[in-house]
Amino acid sequence: MYTDKVMDHFSNPRNVGEIENANGVGEVGNASCGDIMKIYLKVEDNVIQDVKFKTFGCGAAIATSSMVTEMAIGKTIDEALVLTNQTVAEALDGLPPAKMHCSNLAADALHEAIKNYKEQNA
């Protein structure tokens, strides 16, 4: 059902936790399945230096959160905004169709954190 990459990111999630004094925080959720994701950013000179996440949800939700943090670190804000839930799923070698709409909210959480960062630094 799940790819090896999904299982790896679920079993060994990267960048779990929160960043004290984060300069961008985004939270999204899906009421139909109960998944909630919160992403914390540390941005310097328009480059994402650190990303952490906290996710309450299924294995796919945790795996997509982990993957999006890996994909965002080192990117500029504009480069990170190009990341989509589809690119996150592709980086994990796919997700079951039933998990695409409810568990793959990671890019949405990242985009909310970037929006928050931009609002704080306008």
C-alpha cells in the first residue's frame, strides 16, 4: 500500500519538533480525517535555514510532513512556494489515492508558514 520512501519517512521522520522564535508558522488540517500539521520556519536572507513540524495524523500525514521539510530547507521563499502537495507525493514515490486529499496537506502547511513569515516581515 505504501512505498518504501513513505514508510521510511513515517518510521524515521526528519525535522520533528518546533522552532523557538520561528519567523513563520503555518497550520492546516482536514476535518474529515483529523490530520493536523503545523510547520515552523527559520528564514534568513530570504532562504529557509530550518524547518520543523508537528503532525497529528496517519502515517501518510507524518511522511508528507517529513518530506516537505527536507524539500524546503535551503530553498528561497519563492522556490519553496513552488512545492505542491503533488510534488511532495511524487518525492515519496506516490501515495494511495485515498491519502492524497486528506493526508497530503504538507505543502499547504508550508505555504501557510511562508504567508505568516511574509506578513511578519512586510
